[in-house]
Amino acid sequence: MAEPSHDSENSFLELYLDYTAKTECPTFFHRWSALASLSAWLSRSVSFEFGHFHLHPNMYCLLIGAAGTRKTTAIKIATKLLGKAGYKSFAAQKTRQEKYLADLAEAQEGELDILDTNLWAETASGAHEPADSFIAADEFGNFIGAGNLDFMSILGELWDYEGTYKYRLKNSNSILIHNPTVTILGGTTATEFNRVFPQEAIGQGFFSRLLIIHDEPTGIKYTIPPTPDVAIEEELLRLLREIRERLSGPMSITPEATALLHEVYHSWHDIPDSRFEHYSNRRQSHLIKLAMVVAASRCSMEIDSKDFIYANTVLTIAEHFMPKALGEFGKGKHSGTSHKVLQLLDKAHKPVAFKDMWTHVHTDLDNRNQLVDIIQNLMVAEKIQHIDGDYLAKKDALQETQSSVLDWTLLRDTERKLIVTPLHVV
């Protein structure tokens, strides 16, 4: 069979964006929901040799936006399609860490007996199927709970775990999970994120493995949402079946794509926000995982330069807006209130007066002097600007720069609003 091309009709990801085009949800949320869902579908069927280890395409994605950004729509459409294709390893919407691990252990085909393992709780290769789990939670806080650092730490370990994961329960019994393969597609608001994740989570492994996807409400409204195109849905289901039948084993990468990967690895600059310091150490792994999914989307076992550029482009946009997605999380005593001020100014179409800001946040503060301090700190951080005595947010747009490792034409028109073209002097 001929190698699939990069044409939209041969790509699961691009066809999926056609399928979801007539919704109120941002295209960027649909794109990442498709990426995460396809990564769950692939599980460990494909791998990528990475030194002494193997990378698999599973990923942790968290959609963050204001209420009304239709995060739930994006997640539910993607998971519903996966369910129609026959996927069954969905995690519960709300659980406890012990119950989640017990469910994960039960999900693997065949029971894992302690006698099958060696001293390091490792099993013979191929003795058991991997334990898959797709955490598709449109209210991620309900799934993981508030401030549950232990659960976050466990999920961080499972992101790239190889072998048999052993978890000892309080009653001294142990749960053994062979090759746990966890994918996350969650949704939340910035306010809820502050409630769920304590400041200590910033330094945890889970945080560095999390891809935070941010977008704004589209403003599109459908009184009665259009019925999805049945023909496109059937083609998507056919593509999923073909991907499962044809893709298995280690993926290869072309010399051209390897050269681009080298270029990015040695030239990429850290996200200019100390909260993402640990993310930078895993950026290469995130990029390769994404490239694997993009190649699989066109039913290919080889990552080529176009797959790599696609992956790097969508990841670059996501990274640019990660600090904005978190707002003032983890930055100080009044970080929650600071974020509320930023949200108010960001949505405003004209400068906002101090008294209007006070009306918006007065229940969160003891006195007006605290709001003055917040405003001053935001101005020093260049998050807001002073205009004729009032205040307005500084928009954080991504410039459309020319690069051999980025291709903005891959984006849909509805996504191009995230980017501005710099002025050129003629």
C-alpha cells in the first residue's frame, strides 16, 4: 500500500477539524482534543527509541479557559468518537487514587500474579497486555481532588513508566500494574486550577509533564447546534480502525526530521516564566510524542519533516500561552485576586476604572490599598497598562516569525487570531 500523503483527506487530525468546525468551541481545543484522543487510541502499539528508554505517544493535556469556552464540548466530542470506535479504557470521572490504581490493575488482560515477577516487580516481556487508561475529565478537579499532591505525584510517575508499577496499600497488600499507559484530557478554569493545584505542585514531576492548552471563547453562538456530518464521522472511524490495524512497533524518523529535531533542541529558549522551569527539561519528549501522533494520524510509521514541523508549530503556540492560562497562580498571597483583575481587564473593550475593579474584587480583599498594590505589581510585570487614568490588559500575541521549524499555514483561519504578523519596514 502506498505511503499516505499529508493531504487533509488522509489525515485523521485534519479531517477531525472538519468534523468539529461548526461548534462554539475554539478550534485549538478541538485540535488538542484530537491529539490527546489519538494518543490514547495508540497506547503502546507504537514506540520511539530514545537512548536507553522508549517513548510512547500518551500525553497529559489540560484545556484551560474561562467559563463558556466550551472545554466540555471539545472533550466530549473526542471521547464519544473514540467510544464509537470501540475504545473502552476510560477512567471514572471522579475517583480516589487507590481506586484508580485498582481499576487500572483490573483493566489489564489477565491477572498479574506476584509469582510472575522478579525481585524488582518486573514481568517477563509480553506476559501481559499494557494497562491502558484514558482520563477524559471535563471537570479535572472532580477527578483528581483539591490539593492531592500524592495523586499528582503518582500520575507524574505513570507518564513514562516502563515495567510493572507496584503500589502498596495501607493494608500491606500491593497493586501490580504492568506497563501502565495513561493519557489525560482534562478541562478546567484558571480559578478552579488555583483551587485544585497548590503552589507546591509547581515543582512536581506531574506539572512538568502537563501540556496546558489555553484559548478564549469564540463568540460563535448556535441556537441549535448543527448535526455532525455522518459521512465524515464514518471516515474518521474507518481511519481509526486502519491506524490500529497498520501501526505497530518502533517508529522511525527521516534524516531531515532528525536534523530539524536537533536544530530545535539546541536553539529552543525556555518559557520566560519560572513556573515552567521543570517543563523545559521534558520539552524534547513532549515534541517527539506529538510528532508520533501526527505521523500516526496519516497512518505512517515514519516521522518525517512535515510531521515534526506540525508538532513543533502547535506545541510552540500552546507554550506561548501557558503563562497566561495560569494567570497569577503561585505568585503570591493575592494571586487569585490578581488573576480576577487580569481576567476583567483582558475581556474589556475599553479601559476600566479603579472603582469598577474594586466592585469586581472587593469581597476578596480587606481594603482598597491591597488592590492598589495588586495593580502596581501587575504594571511592573507589564501585564496591564495605564491609559488616561484607567487600566487595560496588555495583549500577549505571538508573532508570526519565519522559521524552518514552524509553519503557520498549518493552522485554520479560526486559530490564526492567536498570532499577529509583525510590521515590516519596506
